Amino acid sequence: MNPLHPPALLRGMTQPRTRRDVFKIAGLSAAGLALAACGVQGQKAAPPKEDEMKDFWADQKQNGHVVFANWPDYMPTDHGPLKKFQQETGISYEYKEVIQETAEFFGKIDPVLRAGQPLGYDIVVITNGIQFQHMIELGHAIPLDQSRLPNFNANAGESYKNRAYDPGNKYSVPYASGFTGIAWNTKYVKEKITSIEALFDPKYKGRVGMMADAQEIGNFGMFALGIDPEKSTEDDWRKAGEKLKAQRDAGIVRKYYAQDYIDAVSRGDIWITMAWSGDIFQRQLAGEPVDFVVPEEGGTIWTDNLLIPKGAANPVDAMMLMDYLYKPEIATELDEFIQYVTPVPAVQDMLRQKAESASGEEKESLLEMADSPLMFPTEADYAKLRSYTPLTTAQQQVFNPIFQSITQA
Amino acid sequence: MRRLTPYLLALPGWMWMAIFLVVPLGAMASVSLQTGNAIDGFVMTFSVSNYSDAIGGYSIQLVRSLVYGGVATLAMLVIGYPVAYWIAFKGGRHKSVYLFLLLLPFFVSFVLRTISWGFLLADDGILLGTLKSWGLLHPDFRVLATSFAVVAGLTYNFLPFMILPIYVALERVDPRLVEAAQDLYAGRGTAFRKVVLPLSLPGVFAGVLMTFVPATADPVNAQVLGGTSNTMIGNIIQTEYLINNDYPTASALSFTLMAVLLVGIFAYARVLGTENVLEAAAR
Amino acid sequence: MRDARTRIGDRLLHAYTWLVILWLVSPIAVMIMFGFNDKKSKSNATWQGFTFKWYGELFALTDLTQALVNSLAIAIVSTVVTVVIGTMLGLALGRHRFRAHGATNFLVFAAISTPELVMGASLLSLFVSANLPRDAVTITIAHVLFSLSFVTVTVRARVGTLDPSLEEAARDLGAGPWATFRQVTLPAIMPGVLAGAMLAFALSIDDYVVTSFVNGSTLTFPLWIVGSVKTGIPPQVNVMGTLIFSVGVLIAIINTIASRRRA
């Protein structure tokens, strides 16, 4: 206490303390209430009954507007397909490129949906996997109106209907797919890679890239042991984990990548790596020295799916847009831009037709796309491709640590 | 009235932080003591074991982060102090321009900066490739995917946060004082040590606070520049929260990290006697 | 004798400072270069030739352009708010001993030490429970929150070096508190305030993690860019970065010339 302070001041200073006590108590009670209210309420939703859903859809009408949330660069810049949709149906659209990463996006919409608030989107794009599973289990997705999918039923490839992660396309239809295989830099690796064992080969010590994602790397660990991830058991996962741990301990892996493997392999920092088909295709178009293969032992196919989130304001319009994207001309326009794997097989021929009436660079690139096994996998490829290991939430808690302990050591 | 001044001054800041920091953090603290999963929900079980499990399971990454953060902070201090010194004493009329130039690269997205570094530091790229072709480097030498790269990245990304506060403190020092001290102590070194350095301590403290803390918690540099053994605690928290949806563990780890950092900072403040320095300066 | 040595020392320090600035700027050079890359596919990773065409198509991606505008607007608003609140807080902490001093200090430290992920996630929960829609307003609130400590600490470091006798003198001469502040205190702490403002702006315009939680469907520049990594970052991003940087350099040059004139 400074003796220079006047007595009035000292009196003044004692008052705030009493006021502060009041605030303290108020604060503590508020905190107490917050704590009590703070159990994140989980709701394992019982799957909606058939008649419930029929009633739901019977009550819905076309509203004339649709809000589509997607990844950036996943739609032609001029919004061609969406504009045509608007012309044909009169439904106006809002297109928002708000998804940066699946896990983050889910982490963002989950609290909102749990609180029963609408997202403001009628269609969202979720990759199959853990978050997709959560969307279904938590009741965050509205089951689709199967009667409104004529184009999908007519034009979608058989392998895109009735996937293991969404039997009967109850909640989703595919938007674009990609597959995970092995890519290598042709300047440093002169041989043609065919086997997954190349990733484990000590002669590439320190030059191998693996993916950090547990589901991706888990699949490859299993492929290397001849295990089918779609039918795997906990025992299988552990075995795969051991194989991957040995790979790591031998110093073969340079890094566990997110998506940045593509720059690394193109530059030659790594010579051989797990890779997504779409990334390699793009780089090949740019003339970069990379090549790709689906290993004999197997590769992973993943799909970005269209879903209708709970609380969507315009579900009927959403269904119409989702189905519209399955018209062959529209799917072609879409795939020409996205350059991943379209769920509509007819696109391949349409691209060739388009190439015939085109010329020069455009013709070249259209043919390159139509002929590329990276955009149009062969029957043989499809036979080797498997989805991610199907996991319940309880199983995730066993699966994830096995592989994360290797990639995050 | 005058004695209410600090309270009035601090009030808006207090309110902002009370509403947007304290309440949400309180909620997180509560989550850190819960059990459950994303589907079935979480319930409060006061499970302090969340903390011990998290710390036990990730002690390596925690320690590693503190080490990386510490080394990077030291590097930033060594690299940045002379820059702050020069700008403060010799920057003349253009002082703020220099500061602005230091920060300008950070107005451009970190993704672009990091990708560009990847390009520059590629094993056979424009820098290393050239040096290797001249025989100055071993062909297997690399910068990326090493702990050096991660620490260098942290140093690069937070350097202005060290330079600016040191500059701010140094700029106040009267250059004539420095000259007089140099005459008195017959040398720049001693003058610096006995006069300039102590006066700059509030700035150094601020700089260390604003760099060590975020650097230790940073996930980006480890993710982009690291190899197989460089995972930091920020990455772990991210994975637990976003991938595993294990909110209690993520929260427990975050609070552990915050606690360690706060203890470190307070200890540092004590050791430095910064509080005393501030008081002395204010008198 | 000492003069010569001092001058060499000064020159070295000067050169060193520029070296550091160049180091900080070096990746920007790469970014600028790839804004001129005549790339044919979506990949912008290898040099394929020189072109100006991306400068012509700068605004072709409407969402990206909007994201950039959002980022700039939010950065400006949040910087102003943060500087006002943070300067007040820095003053309170730096020169007054008051009862809540320790607690306030603690809050400031706590804000800095909160991992971005935790801050973002907990803010989102707060906004959701308060039924506050997530948009540019919530982003700005979040940006002010994490920049506040940085401005406070910077201003406080400056305030800690001030001589209170100047202010006392002003008061003895009859100046009221606001006049004292405006004409004595503020000029004295201005370097700290300016430095804090620049830090706050940089923090806001480049933020990713916290923004990604609280943005709703409002996009900012960093968010758009990260989202486009999956399919390939378009060169318009490089061009925009180049323009931002060039404007900054221009401002710096104008400032230099202006202050030289002033002398």
C-alpha cells in the first residue's frame, strides 16, 4: 500500500473487492451451470422407419432453390452444370466451396446438427469413411427419396450402386471417386512397379512415402499381407500394424504424408509412394515424370458422396440436383473438369465423341482423359480395388491407435 | 476517478476474454474430464485418468514440442535481436517501413509460403540440387523431412513476433544514453550488456512469450516439413479431436500443454525479474 | 579509430538486417514466379513457360475473389478493434498496479497459450449454444480474441519503458486526462501500437484453424486455398498473393519517399 495514496483512495479500493466478490459468485455459478450442461449429448439415432421416411418425403415440395456445399475446384468454374440445371428446372442454386477437409468439415457441422440447428446447406459432400459413418449413425443425414433417382438408376455404374458403406444408396449417391495405388518417379525408378512390396523394399530406403491417414495406410498394410480389408478382423489389423512398424523401423519411410506426397514424388524427394489416382493424372497431364499403378495385391477406392443433411430447407430440390448430375452430358462436363473417376461409365465414350469434334490441344487432352486408366479404371483394376475397412465407432477406437502409433510416433 | 482508470481500461479486454475465452475454455475443461465417444455421447465422470493417460501416451511428443519450441525461440532471439537493434537505433525515418517489410510475407497465405519452401528446399531442387552437382553436398543430403527443417520452419514463421516487441522496447532507449555508456564503459560490448540489454528486457520477455508458446503448440510446420519422427503435440491434439473425435483426450492434452507453458512463462518471468523491471521503469 | 570500427559494425548490421528480410521474403519470390507459369493442367508445380494470362483471368474464380475480399475486410475491422482494446489493456497492465493485475496477466497468457484448435472448437460450441449464426461477424470476434494478447503484450512492452514523469508534468500544467493521453502518452506508445496493429493484421489475414471452425459458410482467403489443395491450387491464388505483396511493397516505398521529403 502506497503511503502517498489519500485515504479516500483507500476507501475506494476496498469497494471493488466487494463488487468483485459478487462477480466471482456469479461467475462461479455460471461456470457451474456450463459444466453441468456440458456433456456433449450424443444421440445414437435409431434408423428412421420406412413409413416415417415416406411421410417425410410426401410432405416435401419443390421450393425453387438449392444450396450445394462442396470442395473448392470440384465444379467447372463457369458453373455450367448448375446453370443448365437452373435453366431446365427453374430451380436457382447457391454454390459454396466451404469444405476444406472431411474431418474438419465434420468437426464443424457436428455441433450444429447436434444442437438441432440447420446447416444452411441442402447438399454436402462427404467422403466414405469414419465421418460418413458418423453422419449416418448420428442421424445427421436424411435418407434419400429413392423414387427421385431416375438418372442415377439408369446411368450409374453397377459398382457405384449399393456400396458396402451405404447399402442400397439409402443416404447418398457418389459424386466422384478416386483410388489409392502406388506412384513412382520415372527419373529415379527405372522399372515398372507392379507389386505392393516395392513400398517395403529396402533398396528404396528413405525414399518411400506412405499416407498418414489410418484408413489408407491400414489398407495397404493389409494388402501387403494378402488380407482383404473389407473382411478384416482386429487380428488382421494388428498384423498389418506390425508389418508397417517393421517398415518404419527399417528406415524405409521418409514421411507419412497427407496430400503433399504428390509434390514430393514429382520433385524426386521420394521415389515411390502411396498415391491418389487423380493427383497423378493431373501431374501426367503437366508432363511431370510420374507413373501410377494399382498393385496386384490390391488398391483402395474411395468415394466423395452427396448427402442431404438434416434440417435441409430444400430436400426435394436437392434430390433433383443430385439426380441431374447423373445425366451423361452433365456428368461428362463435370468429369472433364474434375478429372477424377466419375460414377457414370458412359462419360468415357462421350469424351471420345467430344474429342472427335474438337481439335488441337483440346482434342489431345480429351483423348488423354478418355484413354486414361486413372480416370476410367479397367475391369481388372476394379477387381483389385477395395473400400476402406468398415468400422463401427467402437472398432475405430481399436483400429486408429494401431496405425496412428506408427505414423505419429 | 484516477484509480478506477486501470479497471476501466482493462474492462473491454476483460469482457471480450471472459465471454469468448473463459466460458468456452471452461466448457473444454469440463469435456476433458468426461468419457464416451462421438456416437453415444460424452458424460461427466471426473475422470482425471484422461490426463494421466494422455500425458503417458504422448509424453514423447510433448517433450519434443517443448524442445523444438525452445530451440526455435532461442534461434529467433539470436537472429532477431540484432535486426531489432539495428532498426531501432539506425532505422532512422524508415523504421516502420522495415517492420512492415518484415511482416509483409505473412500477409500472403501460409500454404503458399510452405509450398514455396518445399520447392526451394527440394532434395534435387534449385538450391540443394545445384550444390550437389558442384560436389559440395552428399547426394543423399536432405533438408526436408528432418527435425532441422521443422525447427527452421518454426523460426521462420514466428520471427517477426520476436523482432517487433524487442524493437518496441529498444526504440525507447535514447541513443545518446548508449553513446554515453559506450564512452563510460569504453566499449560497445560492455555498454550493450550493462545498459541496452537490461532496458530491452521487457521486449525480450514479450518476444519470448509470443514465440515460444505458439511455436510449441504449432502443428503446421511438423506436418509439412517433418519426417517420421517429428510429430509434435499440436498434431496429436488435431488427430485426437478431428480424426478420433476423442474430445476428452484432445482437451486434456490441450490443457496440459497450456499448463506447462504457463508454468514455464511464469518461471521465466520470475527468473528474469521482469516484473521488477517493469515496476522500476514505471516508477 | 572507434568511429571507423563503429561504422563498419553498423554497415554489417545493416546488411544483416537486409539479409534477414530477404530470407523472410524468399518463398514469396517462388510464389510470384509461379503466378506466371504457363501451366496446361491443374498442377502448378513445374515450370512450363512464361505467361501473363493468369493476370487477365484474375477474377475468374468468383468464390476465390470473394474470399480475398472477405479476408481483407475482416482483417481491417479486427485490427482496428483489437488495437483499441489491446492498447487499453496494455496500458492498464503496463503502468498500473491494480488488484486484478495478476488475473488479467494470466488471462492474456492463457489466450496466447491456447492451441488454435481448442480455441476454434470451443468458440464454435459457444456460438452454437448461443444460437449465433456463424459468418463474418463470428470470424471477426475470433480474430480479435487471439490477436488481443499479442497487441496487449506488445503495447505493454512499450509502456514498460515509459517515463511517467512526463505525464505527471502534463497534468501539473493543467492538461485533462484525455489531452494528456492524446498529446503525451499516445505519441510515446505509438511504435508499440503500430507494431501491434501490424501483428494483428498479419495474424488475422493468415489465420486458418480458428477461422475454419467459426466461419459458417463465409470463406476467407486461407480457407479457400487450403480447400483447393486437393484438386490443385489455381494460379490466380499466386497472382493475388503477388498483388498483395506488391501493394505492400508500394506502400513501403511511398512511405520511404514521403518521410525523406519530410526531413
